Amino acid sequence: MIAQANRIVGTIVLPGDKSISHRAAMIAAIAQGTTRIRNYSPSEDCSATLRCLSALGVRIEAGGADVIIHGAGRAALRSPAGPLDCGNSGTTMRLLAGILAGQPFECVLTGDDSLSRRPMQRIVEPLEAMGAAIEANGGRPPLTIRGRSQLAAISYNIPVASAQVKSCVLLAGLFADGIVTVSEPAVTRDHTERMLQWFGGSLTAGQDHISISNESELVGREIHVPGDISAAAFFMAAAACLEGSDIDLPDVGINPTRSAILDVLGEIGADVTIGNRREINCEPVADVRVRGGLRQRDERLVIADDRTTALIDELPVLAVLGTQLSAGIEVRDAAELRVKESDRIAGLVTNLRSMGGDVTEIEDGFRVERSRLRGTRVDSFGDHRMAMALAVAALIADGETEIDRAECVDISFPGFFDVLESVVS
């Protein structure tokens, strides 16, 4: 049960970025030598990645937020004793599929009910073009992958902007017989490229494409994973909505392909300060401070086209924030939200309406008018980002709010509600 709050105040040390943690572990597993990953994400998703790698014969030492991975090169993975369970993690399944496509054994990737409904044909097509044989259940998990020790080099145009598809093909490119090039219709997060470069990978980039050579020599490195900006977004939005709030978020990743949330907060007049900018293992990092208060706009905040891609994980909490803007918010070109852990468009509309929100569902997005929210019982639909967005809505709603299936936050942010409670005033 979450009650309306006056403000949130304090310092929040965020868990390690999920996207970066996944990639650090997978690349370390096929690099030569030992990699120590500090501030590895404690999320269930990232734990699934470690379990899968262990089942493939990778020696891993995990203690607290530190993970040590003993890599033995690209040819060192071993056929697992059984199916690899990716849990709820689409990132684990899609990226690991790229690595497994270059292995000379058969492997099955499975997941929970939610993951089993998510589209995988988008990675099946390029991997089959490279020579892997893949069986999928109508384009969905489970995936049976029969890899090859040497894949064919391809140039692949991704039809729908997706960092996971891009990353899958680039990782498969490490096992190809030449240079593999990936082109994307819009800029997506580039953590894979940055991490490959940190490990010594040979990449070249153009305006809309990235190429990787099979001559890349990956060597184990020390890695410090920055705080997850997608997790920070919930606290930043809550602070912006509640006058008198003051939240410090040290060591947050501000990768330009992920930091559009900071630009949006600036546009709506939130008091955001970014200091101590620096770079750690090829990733830009900073300390972020958000103080309460919004400047009301005469124009509706519209998020569309490439900007939607850049904000895909933050759209649920931006829908909540839209209820506090005089002209509201409109999100378009977000059909991808329908195939996340839940149909996030339908779920947001249902939940915000139940709280008194004036919300319109459109095919590829939603429109939210300024609304006075009231506490009630809402449903996360087992979706971690939905649950955290509803927690922010509860802080600004009259009365108390109960979130069903709230434990799903462990998928990305174990302890989220404890952290939230610690800063509520």
C-alpha cells in the first residue's frame, strides 16, 4: 500500500545498469582472461544471464555486487546439459542467441510465460542468414539453435529499431568469416558497441551503421557498471512532480542513447543538475540532482519518431508525469510497448483510468490529459516497469494505492519499494 507523499528527499545509490551488466557478462565470457564487474545489476534478468553462462561452462564467482568472470575465449563454451532458462529476460535470450549461433552445438533457450510470448523472429532471420539453424515456436520462444563455428558475414538492415537485434547480430559477427555490418532505421542504445570496444573489439561506425570484424581480440578487463538511468527515471519523475523534493543520484549512466529522459525533464521545467561528468569503461557517467517543481506548458508534450525509441523504457513513467502537465502528453510510434513484458499501452490506459486519469488509447501510443489522480487498486500485470510507474502515480494520488503483483519489480530493481520508502517525506 502506498500513500500520497508530500515530497521525496535524499540520496539514492542506484543498482547497476541492466543493459550494461548483461553485455559485460556475455562479452567477458568469450574474452580471454579474467574480468571483474563491479556494481553488477542485482536484477532477476541479469541473474538469468549469469546462470545461462554458467550452464555453458563459464566459471563465475559472484559475491554481492561484484562478479568475476573467467573467460577462456570464443571457442570455450560447452554444450549445456539442458535448456537454458532466460527467465523474463528478452535481453538474455536475444543477445545470447547471437553468441550461440557461432557455437558448434545445439542449444535450447526457454523463458517464463511472459518471455514465451515475445517476438523472436526478428533475431531468427539474420542469424539464419548467417548460417545458423533455428527452430522457433511461431517466431516465439523456445528457440532451438544449431550453431556453426564459422558463420557467414552479412550486411543486415534491421526493419524495426532494436538495440537487442543489433547486438545479437554484432555478437554473432564475432564468429563470422568476414566483416558483419548492421544498419538501423533509428539510433538505438549503443552499450554493446562500447563494451566490445572496451574489451578490444574491432568496430567501425558510420552515421546509420556499425561493422564488426571477426579479427577482434577480446581481453578481460575491469568494469564498473554505472547506475541505471532507467531506474533513476522513476525517482526523477516523482521528484519533479512533488514540490519541495530534492533527490541526489550519484554515478548515473548518461549515455546519450539513454539520457533523453533528462532532456524531457528540462523541457517541462524540472530543476535538473548534472555534475561531475566523466567516462568509465567507455560509458559517460555523472551525478544527477533533481529538485521538485514543474513549469506548466501551453503546448502538449509530444513524443514521437526517433524520440520514442530513445525513451522506450521511460514511457510508462512519462505517462504518469503527463497527468501533472497542464497540456498533458501524447506518445506515438510506440507500438513496441505492446510486445514488452506486458502490453504496456493497454495496461497504462487501464490503470490510469482506474485512478481517475483522462487517458486515450491509440494504436501506437496514448494521450494523457492533466488529471487529478486518486488512490485505488491497480494491477502491474506482472510488468516491472508498470509496477514502478504506478508507484510514482501513487505518490501523487489522493489517498492510498495498492499495486497487485508488485513483487515483479525484482526483475529489474530488487528493493525498489524499500528505497522509495526511505526517501518519502
